[in-house]
Amino acid sequence: MLGIKNYNPKFYTEPPHIIRDYKVRLDKLKGKKIEEIWVVWNQDDDEWFNNLPVIIKIGDCQLELCAFKTDEFAVSFDEINMSNEIDYFGTGIVLKWEKNKLIEFDKCISQRIVTVEIIEWLTCFIGIGFNLEDGYLAVCNGLDENEMSIVKNNNPEYKHTIV
């Protein structure tokens, strides 16, 4: 899927489904440190290609998060082999996985996860957030592309449910 070999994520639109499928795995992330944040980098334009998954290495697993369409968000664990080439729908765009490439998120590296939360906007499941020992990290659906933030959105239309 999305030009990534053997990547077959399940896409979610409702929080109860992600909690049903991944509550135990997400809960096990508490107390562990974020080791690496991987993104796909457009080599020609030298920029983040935010249409493909964000991978967060935590302990012995990799959490793969990806926005898709305006109301779908994929969550998977350990499916993506980052050494495989990416063929994004035959476009010829040169894409490669890059580790800790987004400098503004460096402060999240080596931070211990205190809680994991499901983020909703109005009634839609839009992402996963991490309350860290000294900060915050969220990967969300930014209207059909990945959006990352180190600031928790506490506007009233957002709901944060701790797993």
C-alpha cells in the first residue's frame, strides 16, 4: 500500500475500533523511551513527504502512523521494512526513509512516554498523542496528510482519551 512493500495497515475512523485492536500494545509503550522518529524524505525537493507513514521507534517495536484521506488514519506495528525502496504510485519521485530528520522534533528523542492518547476532533479519530516526561508529541491527520506537533491542542473541539 502507498508504494511500500508488504505494508497493509488497517485504517480507522472511530476511536473505539483503535482501542479494541491496539489498547494492549499502546499501553505497553508507557514508560518506554522514543528512540527514533523516521519520516519519508523527498530527495529531489529536500523536504518531508508527509503522505507516507511516520515511524516511531520505541523499545523493541516500531509504531507506524499514517493519515489517509480526510477521515482515515492508519495504525500498525512492525510492518514496514525501511530498507525497501518506495515506489509512490509509479510517480518516479525519489523517496527515502530518514531518521530524526525533522529537527523540531529532536526534543522528543530519548523522552520517556508517560501516557498514550487517542486524539479526536469533533467526533473523528484523527491521531495518536504521547505525553512525555518533558513535552508532548502527536501524529495526526492533517486533512489527508500527516501532521506532527509538539504542542497539545486543547481547543474544546479536541478530545484526548488516555489509553
